[in-house]
Amino acid sequence: MRITLPDGTVKEYAPGTTALQVARDISPRLAREALAARVNGEVWDLTRPLPEECQLELLTFADEGGRLTYRHTAAHVLAQAVKHLFPGTELGIGPAITDGFYYDFDSEHKFTPEDLTALEAEMQRIIKADLPLERREVSREEALELFRRLGEPYKVELINDLPEGVPISTYRQGDFIDLCAGPHLPSTGYLKAVKLTSLAGAYWRGSERNPMLQRIYGTAFPKAKDLEEYLHRLEEARKRDHRRLGAQLGIFSLHEEGPGFPFFHHKGMIIRNELEQFWREEHRRAGYLEIRTPVILSRTLWEQSGHWDHYRENMYFTKIDGADYAIKPMNCPGAILVYKTEQHSYRDLPLRLAELGLVHRHEKSGVLHGLMRVRAFTQDDSHIFMLPSQIASEIQGVIDLVDRFYNLFGFKYHVELSTRPDNAMGSEEIWETATSALRQALEAKGMPYAVNEGDGAFYGPKIDFHLEDSLGRTWQCGTIQLDFLMPEKFDLTYIGEDGQKHRPVMIHRVVFGSIERFIGILIEHYGGSFPVWLAPVQVRVLPITDRHNDYAFKVRAELIRAGIRAEVNDRNDKIGYKIRAAQMEHIPYMLVVGDKEAAEGTVAVRERQAGDTGRVPLAEFIARVTREISRRE
């Protein structure tokens, strides 16, 4: 057997050698840390015999393939523990996911948080037993007979739905057998720190027409310290949950009368308007022209754009005068119609049209989540019409714009290049031209990027920007999509230097992505403690007693006159309670005023983080805060 390692080294082994044996041959430490192997590009069990000639990479927990294998095995251990403690439970599926795993169960028993403690204890017994995970390939008939005998109807359904010719495999650990493609750890003893985190309901195979199963979530790490850090991040995320903070701070609300359609309150509109004002300023500087297009447009437009064939299941429809219309799920056809209202010269290009456009998309009720997944949202869309020779410079200009936006909010980010999906319009040649242009722009900017195969839009490849928030979580927000197809479908033209008609190229791009979702991300990123320029209430004046109310309201009037959002807490409460209330509402500045402040025209300043910072003249405080606001600090 000839095994080629990642560094190009070729090693020879006896037939039947496993990746685990290769790891032991390389180093004892690697043998201890290896969890799975990538064999000719596929992730395999360490104990599976290798082919006679292959490329081999050994995967640890630092590698995604290693982490997924580790947590997938933890999901099987959970399923085994459930079968031990709750006999008769039927198994759904149990994949590894980002940061953990889950398993779906159909059980007459309603799982409770107390059950999770008992299940964890049973999982530890299974882990301590160090049961080997044994892979076995079986025929379709053998698999059906096995899982019918085990009383697993959901597994039987999965087997029946597998295409002919697809290999079917099972994994056994002790008295537990599961239908699974793998890969898995060599034994349950490889697992160390395991924690079950939550319960949820989930429709079988994601369809509301199917039974509701019970889902148990968990996570697993090789070290207890890493698990503790992760659970701390989870608790921080719970405290920062934008749905809880959004209601507590009066930013937005959700109602049964409009599922997936958020209601923004006064304070939420302040945040939204500040974001939109910043957006407009930056786009004006970057040479964009703002437009607005209708929310409802004719079916014929959506047929021409391709949305009718490729996106119809996500759209809402209505009739006007007996004709079919659709509520727009995207803004691009409207921008195209604006472009077509006049003939353009090559001198007019690039033409950058920007729109804060309200769109509606039909999302299943089970995936709705606060502001993060909604049915109506505002995209900060822009559509750039340009000469082919301008592609690289325009993409680089958008990248620079995105960078300015995200740096303002303190976000790190990484970039992915998404390529041609299965439902793509247009030829492979057009897609390759567009994808190469995006790749060259990224490389010209010196930006590292990952390739996300098959995840492009149906009309073009795209660059996606994934933000990293203060808890280390990532969110996909900004997108740059390069499109040669829409200009063709809508017969867009410009007059070139030769006096002839030519076809422009389009860029579709967003920076915030969705204003609603971006606000949700900001709520969690800041934990409700918005920077001064975004804070709905920037200053709260706190009179010590009722006799200081007159001066407090004079201070407020001066603050408002300077453009600072300010209010007075004139309730008949002790000053300590007023301070505590302002802290709970994450007010950036509290101004305590009493006899001395009223006599001297000063204010005693308390900052949200630093606490009491001393007494200063009111004019000095106003100058300081207006400077922070103007700088968006």
C-alpha cells in the first residue's frame, strides 16, 4: 500500500493498514489526538482499512472533520443512553452540528431538564465502558429487516428513500445499533467532556406534515476546560438574547397577529434611523444614487427575472384587476426597471443604484427566530451597472465599503466565495467567467477566503462576509453577487465608445444584509449596551430629590438643544434606585444633580462602565458627548 501524506511524503504499508496504525507509526502524540482521517478527500473512521493507494490526512479536534466525527459519536452515545433509560423510544436522526450535536426521538415519555442529568450519567457509563464502534456495510434488504426487527420505523423510512446503489452502513456499540454513514471515533472511550444543553421540538425531516419529535441538544469537547468556556459563552448568549433584551429595552416586539413580521417601537426606530443615516452618508460618499421601487409587481416581471421558476415557493402573491402580482422577495428587478427608463452611455457607467427596500419571503413558522429570521425585512440593496472592464475595481470598492461598515461596529469578519448551485441559470462558461472575476478581486485585495461550493445565487456566484461578534459567533451579512444573466434576460444595454449597443454587467450587493437582522446581531453583540451614537437614550438626568427637578429639566433642555437624546427620571425614588434602573437599561451616561450642581451649573457624571467620574460644567459635558456622537464612538 502506498500512502501519500499532506507534506508529500509517501509511505508504504501492508494491505489492510488503518489510518490509526499510520498515526501510531508517525508519532504517539498524533495517535492520541487523531479522531478521524481524510482519505482521498472523504472523512473516514480511523479503524477502517485504507485503500491500496490514497492521499491521507489525519484529523484532530482542531479540524472540522475531526470535531464533527467526535460529536457525531457523542450523538450515538446519547441515543444509546435514551434507549437504556426509556425503552420503546424510536430513533430519528442524530447529526453533529456547529458547536455540538442533537438527536431526535419519538417517545411516549416527555423529556424534562431533569432527564438530561440522568442521561448524562448514563452517557458517562457508556463512555467509561470504552465500547468499540464497529462499522458494517449491509444490503438494502438486510438493513430493512434489521431495523424492522428493532422497531425503528423512521430508520426504515430513511432506508426506503435511499437511491439505488448507495452504500448502506450500520454502526454498533455494545447493545446499540444505528443506521449511519459515519464516520465515528474508534470507541466511546475517546469521548471526554460531554454536556446535554437543551430540549426542543422538531418535525420529522423538517416537514410540518410529519410527526413532531423531541430533540435533545448537546455538545462535547476533549477537555473539560474547553467545555466550561463553551458553557460560559452559552450563558452569555442567553443573557444577550436579542428577543429578551429587545423586549426589556423597548426596541421591538413580536405578535401572534403577525408571525415573522416584527413591530419596531420608538427606541427601536431610533437605532434603525441612525443606522440608515450612516448608510446614506457612506453611500453618498461612495457615489451611489438612492432609489425606491414598489413592493408589489406583476407576475410577468418575476417570470422574466427567473424568480417565478427558481424562487416561487418563497414568495407571496395577490391579484389586481384579475391579473397575478407578487410581493417582491428581492429588489433587483425593480432596480433593473429604473435602469431601463433611459438609454445609458459608457460615460454613465458605473451606475450605482442603492435602495433600502422592503421585501417579503415566506419562511416556515418553525424557523422564525426573533429578528434573525423573519418574513418581512429591509435589505440595504445596491445594484451596480458597469462595463466589463470595471468589474475588478467595482468589487474592490464594495469590499472597501463593507470593511468601513464592519470596523465601525468592532466586527472581525471572514470571507467565503460561493459557486454555481444546482438550480443555476446560464451556461457553465458564464459562471466560470463570473466566479473568476470575484476570485481575482479577492486576491487583488489580498483577502484570504474559503470556497463554498454550490452555494451561489441562482443567477450568479457571490462573496459572502461572515461577521464575528463579541462572543465569537459568526453571522452571514454582507454579500457581493456578480451577475451576467439578468442584463441578458432584461436586454440591458449601453452605448459604447464605438456608438454601438453593448451589454452591461451587474453587481448585486448588501452590507447590513437585513436591517432587522443586523439590529438583532447588534443587540447581542453589545449586550444591549449600544455605543453612544446608537443608544436610544444617550443621557438620563437623575435629580437627587424633588426640589432638584427644575434644574434637572433645564439640563435636559440644554442636552436636547445640543442634539443629545436625553430624559429625566423625576420619580420619587432614592438616587441609588434611579442609578440602578439606568444601569439596567444600559444608558451610556447618568447625570446626578443636587444642590451643589444646581448652584454651580455642573453635573455629576456617571458612566455606564466606569461609574462615577466626577463633577464637570454642563457645557463641558455637552461638548464631550456631542464629539463622541459625531465621531460615532
